[in-house]
Amino acid sequence: MLDRDGYRPNVGIILCNLRDEVFWGKRVNEHSWQFPQGGIKHGESPEQAMYRELREEIGLQTDHVRILGRTRGWLRYEVPQQWLRRDWRGNYRGQKQIWFLLRLVGRDTDVCLRASAKPEFDAWRWSEYWVPLESVIEFKRDVYQQALTELARHLLRDRRRLSGRRDGLHHREAAAPEVCGPVAAPVPDRS
């Protein structure tokens, strides 16, 4: 589903843990790291699409996260011609995205990269909030920068809210082993 300007509606997800680190997923069979994202289906709101993509890509349910904020409007990027599938050439220009900032209130072990039949990621890790943008594919870097910049204020507000609560920084300990297998375990950040 494209808009009249050739952009596909999409959602992007910045998932933070209690240390304000962000979820960074490695694309299956590539050395390419990114935030979860995906298309908005006909009849879905951006929030509904975000929860569906969260389930499909990293196995998290609505009760595993809390929404801290979302971008006010659409952020757009154009996809270079060499990256387009043959059937998308013509009217397709790129994606327009609503970005969500989420706080993980579940456990790391709730992440399951094999939640769908066709996994998007084969590894993941926590990274600093201001991820090194040179790790992001070039044509998406500006959108990542815009989303991180716009949503940072929500993270700061939530940090103040959490520090105001005595028990705010207590995180549930991982009580169960990873049920998705070793591929879902976080990869140490070596950047």
C-alpha cells in the first residue's frame, strides 16, 4: 500500500531497557544492524502495526513494553534504485514512518527472535541510545537521527519518573531460561 507520493506507511521501534540502552537487531544472514520496523497493513493504526511488528520480529507482547512516546509526524526516507525489488520499481520511492519509543518492562528472556515462521533477526544486543549511525545503512541514517533526537525527551522524562520512585529501577530477574534457543541471546556490544 503506497501513498500518492510513492511512500509505504511503516512503523519504527526504538526499544529501551532500564539502563536506557536500545535494542539493536542483526538482519538474518547479513552483517546489518537496525531497529525493528515494518509496514502498516490496510486498516491498521500505527500503534496496532507497532505491536504486531514487535510480536513478529522480537516476540514481545503488549505487557512486555510501555509506550514512552511517538514521533509527531511521518519521517521519510527514499530507497536507492539498486535496493528496490524489481516489482517495486516505478511508483515506489521509499518509506514514511511513525517511530515509537518503548520501555521494556519485561525481561531480556522475553525476547524471542523466532516468534514468527520467517525471522527478521538472527542476533540482538543492547547498545547505547545514540547508536553509532555509521552502523545503519546509509539511506536510513537521517531518519534514525531524526527519530532518536525527537524521542530523546520522552526517555529523559521517563528517567526522571523512574528515579522518583523508590522501586523504579528494580527490574524483574530472569527466572526462566531462553526458550528460543541460543540465537535469541544478546550479543555483546563490541562497537
